[in-house]
Amino acid sequence: MPAAALTDSNNLFGALEFSEVLSDKGVQPVIGITLSVLVESLHPDERAQPEGTIVLLAQSEEGYANLMQLASAAYLDVVATDELHVPIKKVLELNAGLICLTGGYDGALNHFIRSSRIGPAQKLLDQLREAFDDRLYLELQRHGRADDVMAEDWLVEQAYAQDLPLVATNEPYFPRRELYAAHDALLCISQGAYVGMDDRRKLTSEHYFKSGADMAERFADIPEAIMNTLEIARRCAFRPRTSKPILPRFPTEGGCSEAEELRTRTIEGLEARLEKIEMADTREVYFERLNYELGVIEKMGFPGYFLIVSDFIQWAKAQGIPVGPGRGSGAGSLVAWALTITDLDPLRFGLLFERFLNPERVSMPDFDVDVCQDRRGEVIRYVQDRYGHDRVAQIITFGTLQARAVVRDVGRVLQLPLGMVDRIAKQVPNNPAQPVTLAEAVETEPRLQEMQRKNESVVRLISVALQLEGLFRNASTHAAGVVIGERPLAEVVPLYRDPRSNLPATQFNMKWTEEAGLVKFDFLGLKTLTVIARALDYIESAGETRPDMSAVGLKDPATYELLGAGASIGVFQLESSGMRDTLRRLKPDSIEDIIALISLYRPGPMKNIGVYVDRKLGRAEPDYLHPDLKAILKETYGVIVYQEQVMQIAQTLSGYSLGEADLLRRAMGKKKKEEYTAQNYHAPSDEYDPETWEMGGVIQDAQLYYNIGWRLANSDEWPQWNPESEFKRIRTLAD
């Protein structure tokens, strides 16, 4: 196909992704929407039930802007009890830059004709023609529904009588005809229905993605309807594109710039911080780091971001709303500490600013902000009041059908015995860290294979579930992400409303919301902060002095004794049974032990926990891999635990700047070969000369180091090479 149109029902969820992906493949994307419209006026007490749909396609930038307004209105302008719709009056008002198709089987015109309501059909057609003029097409679909013949006859008659163009369209819900049964099961999942029910929404097997030849044959009697598809594609000359980040303006005082405001506030904040710590001799070190960070922030154009985050955090703290001390790479910023965005001194803990903001990798900063779960809404309302209710929204997320869930869903709609479905689902290994697909489970689990051999119903269930696994199941909102715009958000992205929330959300997920130019701010509601706040309230209500959590020391032996005994239920990140067992083995006696353990207790690094414990308790000697790395790895007994250590190793062994080291760190974390290979700045080629290449020289890529080491370890070119002592070090660095 030279062009394709995406016209989802009442939403533009996939519009930007569709636009970018198709254009990259050389296919013209046409962005549209299948919109449910309310044609006839309602009695005030009636529940809104739209008469049918129309299809709108964006011809121009103005048309796409109108599409976003209409898609947003479908969610934001209806009451909870109504079906999604837009009044036809609003469509007629926002018609500029749009091509209108009258809709297929579910079109409002078709509904009127099938129910013999010719008058309303003629009135609607007249309204559409007056508003859209030569941008109106009468839409014909042939998906094998016998009751649509009457509507088609009427549409063709009107086309010739009023000189209106016809267009043939196909509405594919699945790529191949043989996937019809699986899609039918998906419809049942979405409706809470069963496959065997008659009174439910059904499609025909003709809703597969037909080729151009198939369509030409199907509409051979009306060839102009096929030709008009090309005409429409040529008329739609616009597609949405990605945009650089658009930050809202922060209201500064006295007309100063955001950069000046940030510098003033940060210097004042750092002075206040330094008054409380006994480090007068290191004052210059702090201000040198501060000036460096401010220079990077100003150069990259992000002073406003820091001011906005600082503003709502300081407001929350002033209202007594608990806010977390800081989490993620943002804790490496001294500016953030000075602005009380975080409460962690990055110099005290050896944290690197470049991991958070790197001038050699221009991307938005992103603070992970935790707030009391019960009062998260207050902080978001403050942001709405400050920047405008039409400029603040949550971010949509899309749930997918995962292996176990899809088995249970399909089993339910096929009305198979609950016990049998449960037994099948439990044969799929449950490993959240490394999820197993249903296909993998079928291939590796003998019991699942045996069930299929013995029962045809199981074969059917697995067959349908395999075809549905990974498809979208539902829409909800991101647990933390909120966007703040410098203009009304519906001018940038279409908006959605989660039925469980009054706050609007973007119709694009987090990746594509950011690609559209909006900046994400985190407001994660954390139950632990709520629990701590309640505990402090209980202490105070019992007549005791309320502890100051910001002044709690980190060297209390009784606390470490409790943790070493595994008494950590209710302690954030330390309460799982596996973590409590590890605490008993480790016997931590410092905050550094707790930090290392939390960092190691995750897939991949977990295998190093035993090594860390043995070295801490003196049962094994630390191995620093290379004398130059001892200062970096001494705190963690030679185990590479932190991403900061990876960056420092690259800096020490290979002469990286910390900015370059951050690129290497990201490449390792993403496991993207192309990014990793891009680190081969000064590496020798395969045709290396061992006489001129020194192993202590500039090594810019750990994987290449590994490859060269392997060749040398198995050659006689370097007699001084000791594989046993050196190869272990090379392999560790490569890993």
C-alpha cells in the first residue's frame, strides 16, 4: 500500500507512533478518527447513545488540530454514564482541514437507513455536505453483512443524484482471515461476554486486511469508489511529527531570567545546607561542583525544569505533605540538593551529576519524586492551579494480555471449566523479572504439552491465546507521570479521561507523549511515606515529641541489629522474604551496606550478593581486578555494584570523560549493540599489531577488550600474557 489511514474509535492513541513508523518505511500515513456522533437532540434525562459514526481524516495541520480537539471532547465533554460521543454540532464547527467519510456499517447514515429513518438521514447528509462541501465522501464497505445492502443502495443513489463522490473502504481488525476466531474472542474479553452468546457485538470474517487487488475485485462494479481512495490520500498532505521538549515558563520574581532565578535560589540553598554540616574545609569543593552543574543546566536550557520541580516540592513540604528524600539519578545533582528537591548530599555519597544530566547526551532531566500516597492529589492540584487546569494531565498507559492472563481470559470467554483453566494458567512460569511467554511455556513445560495431547479444548484455548498474547487489553494511567504544558495540552496532544480519575490524561503513552514535546514530571504516591506520617502522628498523639525525620542519624546500632535479624517487614524495598533472608546473611552495620544490598537485589546483579557477603564478613578477600580500581571499588569490596562505578572505571582505565562514560553506561544498560559499538573510538582493528598495541593503552570498548584478550590468551604472540591472572579481569570488565 502506498498509503494507509489509521482511524481508531473515538481516539488518536496510535497517531504519532503510526505516523513515525509508516513514514520511516516509505508509506504515507493518513491520520484520522472514527468518531461516534450524537445527531438528534436529547431529552435532559436521557442517557446519551450516539446514532453512529463518521470518519474524519486530517488534510492539514489545522485539520489535525481539530482532530485533537474532537478526540479530547469525546472523553472530556461527556458525563460518566454516557457512551463516548461528540455532538454533531461540534463536528460541523471544527470541520476545517478535515475530509469526512460518512462511515461504514456503523455509520450514522447507515443506522438511520437500516431503521427506515430516511428523514434524519437526509438531514444529516445535508448538514455534512454544507459543512464539508467537496471534502465529503459517501463511504461504502462490503464486509458480508446482508442487512447493509439497503444502506448501500441509498448511498449510491444519493451520490449520483447530488453529485457526491463515493469511496470504498476496508475496516481491518485483524491481518489475516484465519485470525477471525481469535479476534472474536478478543471482542468477548472487552465486552465481558462469551463466544457462545448471540446478543453481543460481532464482526464478520471479512474484516481482515485486504490487498488492493482484493478490494478492486470486490468493488469492480463501482471502480470510481476505488480510485477515490488514491484521491483522498493525495489530499491528505499532513502528518504529525515529533517535537523538541517544550517546557512551561516558570514565573520568576522581579523580571529576572529563569537562569538568574535558579542561580540565586541555589546559592542560598547551598549556604543553608552547609551551615548544618561540619565540612567548612570542603566549602570550595561544593561551590566548584555547584558552578559546574549550573553551567551545564543553563547551557542545556533546563533552569525552568529545576525551578518547577523545586517549587512544587517546597510547597508540599510547607503543607506538611511527606516527600521522599530522592531516588534515581537525580540524587547525583548538587543543585537538586541545594533546592531541597532531594535530601541526599551527592558529594557525601560519591554520586555523579553526569549520570543525571549529560551535555554529551541531550535528553530531558527526570526527577523521581515520591510523595505521600494519601496526599498526592493535593500536590497535583497545586500544579494545576499554578500553571492552568488545561495544561496539566496524567499520562495514559496500555495494559497488554500477558501469558497467564490471556489463558484465563480466553478460557472464560470459551466457557471452559474454571478448574481446568486455572491448572493450565499455573503451568506458565511466573517470573516478573524475566516474564515467560506462552509460546515459551508451551515449548518447555511437559505438563502443558500433555494437557494438549489429551484435550481438544486445551488445544483450542492455547491456539487462541497464542494469537492474542501481547495485544492491548485496556487503558489506564501512569502511576507517577504528569505533564505540564506551556499551552493548553489539547493543542499538543489529544486527551483522555480515565473513568477512575477526574484528571485528564494524554492519549499518547509516555514515550510518544515525550516525543510530542511534552515534559514529564514524576508524582509517585508512595505508601511508605504515608505509613511514616501516620506513625509520627501516633507518637505525637501519645504525648511524645514528634521526631524530625530530616535529622535522623545513619549510625544507630539498634536499627542495624533489627535489620540484621530480618525484622524489616513494612520497610520500603527491604520487606520481601528473600530480602529479609539476605539481611540475615549480610548482618549490615552501615547505610552503605543497605544501599549496596538494594542495588544488588535485582535480576542480574543478584548473583554477586553471595560474593559481597563473603567479602564483607571476611570469608573471602576483595578482588579489585586492577590496582587502579581499588579506590573506586573499596567501598563495595571489589564488587561492581553501581552505575557510577562503571563510569569511574571507564574514566580511570580508558580516559573517558564522565560524559562519555555515561554514554557507555547507557549502552550497557540498554543492551543495544549499535550504541555499544559506537564506543569503539580508539580501538584497534582486527588487524592489530601486538608490538605497538599496549594492553595498558586507551581501551574504549570493554567488549572489544574481551575479544582481543581472547585472541591473545590463545596465541603465542604475547609470551608475557598470563591468561589465568589477566583474563578474569578482562571478562569481568566486558560483562
